[in-house]
Amino acid sequence: MNSLQLFKEMRHITHLSEIRNASYSQNRTAKVIMWIGIALVLIYLMSISVLSSLIVNDSDDITALEFLCSAMPAILTIDFFARFLLQQTPTQMVKPYILLPLPKHACIDNFVLSSLLSYGNFTWFAFFLPFCLMSVIFSYGIALTFYTILFFWILFLANSQWYAIIRTLSNVSVLYWGIVVIVYALVCVPSFIGEKVSINNVFDFYGKIGDSIADGKIWPMCIAVLLMFAMTLINRQVQYKHIYDELSKKQEDKSHKNIQDFSFLGNWGETGIYLQLEIKSIIRNKNPRRSFVFGSLGIFGLSLLITFTSIYDTSYMTNFWCTYNFMIYGSTTVLKIMSNEGNYMDCLMVRKENILSLLKAKYLFYSIILVFPFLLMLPTVINGKWSILMLVAYATFTAGFQNFILFQMAVYNKQTTPLNTKFISKGANGNNYAQMAVVMSVLFIPMTLITFLENLCGSTIAYLTILAIGIAFILTSKIWLRNIYDRMMKRRYENMAAFRESR
């Protein structure tokens, strides 16, 4: 079997694994919703492209290629962080092929190549193609337009490998995010060039690349190609090292740790015991701990950004980021509810209503920890940017209504999430589109309601309304948690089989 045949075969097997995934049926509907969302994003990019083109065409201060290259650092940064929503690292499906008589790097090479050919690397064409058709092709000709599009596409390929490197390393330690900080700090170094420190210096510096492209110089393309090959080779080594380290258990931590047993929670009965289990699961296991730490860091960083800058001070953005900050724990942990328990679901089924007590404990825990984002956003109240009514309303709404929506996933989640292994876990490569659709729903549907109420009745009435909705769902939590439990029991054999299959 040559390299091309191996690549085709592994692509075919990957497609079959998605079809056989336990979440395939619910993914099918959610995937349609996601494609609609992607279509709206593409339309949005095309609209921005047309508006940008009209502005550049009317300007005498900047050319089309200068504009594209000066915007390049911002576009690549947005692309890098957007990939965390959809793109997975290629190491996560390699385990079944390890024992086959294949070259050492064959599997990794095929999955790295697949990541280069993914649809996400063509998304920004929705921006570049209309802009080039309106502003580049008539000024510079077809050949230079093709050169420009190829140049940016290669940069996005390099960006996909840069993302995969950081995604893999950050799964090992959050400290690797320091590399990201250093790289983007270096990107902004040109702001110090000149007599005055200014962000305009950055635009001028990268805009000169556009002048070189306009002159037909080949060095920008050479740098882009070298960067892509360098990132691909580094990514190849990083993926290979981490998957084989995990297979050989080289990274296994054998140190003994003394962890608080939280025995006082036993005074709360069975719910307290499961609350103790939830806390210990986060402290002792790598993947739950990593999700919780990343969520906490995200809340901390976003709270600082909201408090000490004015970039999110518009009415819509204020509401959106307040909602999002309270929702971070939900989108990183609650959304995958029962997936961690899939590792020992059979044990939870041995006693009647064990799952109900577990659901109550989880609801109590993820409602209490909303105090953390609430306290971090209090400075916005102190400096007069937000009102205390707004914070209380959003916290209550999240604890009540938003958690009500997220907890419904306990009925439908049936993919086991490994507690410690990350790179070689079975089925870890697949995206759960149902979960993505739920996240988009709990973020944007409430925003539509709040915006409507603010325009109709004012912000005070809007906040009081969502506060009342949140309180209503909190007070009725025993009812809807019981309903979730009853629906889970109707599907228990189907879900237990799927949990076992995906371990």
C-alpha cells in the first residue's frame, strides 16, 4: 500500500467512524444547524469584504494589497482562536493503527495532511475572493490576484499547524500558553518602530509586504512557504511525541498526593456524597481538572478585559459578554454532563435514584461556582459601568434557565470522556454537533430576548424579567431534575451500551 492509498483508506475509515459514533443520530440534526450557522458566518465575511473593498477603492492613502497585508496579523489571530471551536488535533484517532505494519510516522503524517485539507482552511476565502474581485484584479491583473490569494491561503495552512501545536501542548500544561503570548507580542513589536509608539506602525510595517507583492517580488511567498513547512514539521514531531508518550505512559504521574476528603459534605446525605465525588473528580483527574482550570482562566481574563477596557461597552456587547462570562463553566463542563461518569456508569446504576442524587449534586455545584465570575465582575459595578441588578439577574438566569437547558444534555450525552488520557482516547476526534448547537442556543436565544425587552421596556424591566425567569427555574429545579432522571432511565440501556462502546 503506497502513501496515497493509505491516505484514502484512512480517510474512508475516519468517515466510517463518524457514522458509527454513538452520537451520530443526534449529530445529524445538529450538524444541519451548524452548517446554517457557518453559512451565516460566510455571508457576514462577504459583507465585510464588500464594505472594506468599497472603502479601499475610495481611499487615496492605502492600496488594496497594503490593506490586506496590514490586516493580516489581526485576521490570522482571529482564525487561530476560532479554530478552538471546531478543529481537533490529528493525534486523537491514531491508537487503532499503532499495531499495524506501517511506517513509524505514517498515521501522524496522514492526519496532519488531513488537517491541511480541512474545510476550515478555506473559510476566509469568503472574505478574500470578493475583495480581490472588487479591488485587486482590476488594478494588478489576474496573475497577481492569484499570487495574493495563494499567499494568504498558505499563511492559513501555516496557522492551522500553529493552532494544532498549541492545542496539543496546552493539553499537557496551561503554561504553554506563554508561547502564544510571546509570539503575538513579537507580532506587535513594529508598534515601537518610529518616533511614537502606535498601533498604526504595525499596519504600516505589514502594509509594506503588500507593496512587495504588488511589485511582483517572490520573497513574501518564500517566507510563507517556509513558515508552513516549518510549522508542519514541528506539528508532526509534537503530535508523534505526545501520542507515543501517552501510549508508553511516560508522562504518568506516580507521586502520591494528599487530597482533602471533604468528609463534611457527607452531612448532606447522598447528595453531599455525590457533591464530594464531583469535587474529587475535578481535583484528581487530568481532563476534568484541565477543563475547570481553563474555564476559570477564561473567566478571569475576560473579567479583566471587561473591567479595565472600553472595547465591550456597547449595549449589545455588554449583555453578550456578561452572559458568556457566566456561561464559561457551563460550556466547558456542564455541556458534557454524564460523559465523565460514562467511565463507571454501570456502578451508578446499581441503586435506585443514584443518578438523581448525582444530578442534584451537580446542579448545586455548578450553581454555587457562579459566585466566582460574579465576584470578578463586581469591579464593573464599583466603577459604574454595570449595575448590581444586571449582575444578579444574569447570575440567577444562568443558575436557573441556562443550567436547565444544559442539564438536558444528560439525557442525550452517551460518549464517554476519558478522565486522564487525552491524545489516544477512543472516539475523541469526533465533534459533538448537538453540544455545539446547544451552546449557540443558550448564548444567542437569551440575547435575542434581552435585546427585545430592552428595546421595548428598557434595561431595568429586561433584567427584572430574566431575574424572575431564573428564580422560577431554580425553585422548580427538583421537578425538572426529576424529569431529566425519568427520561434518562427510559434510555438507560441505549446510553449504557454507547458509554461502554466509547470507552
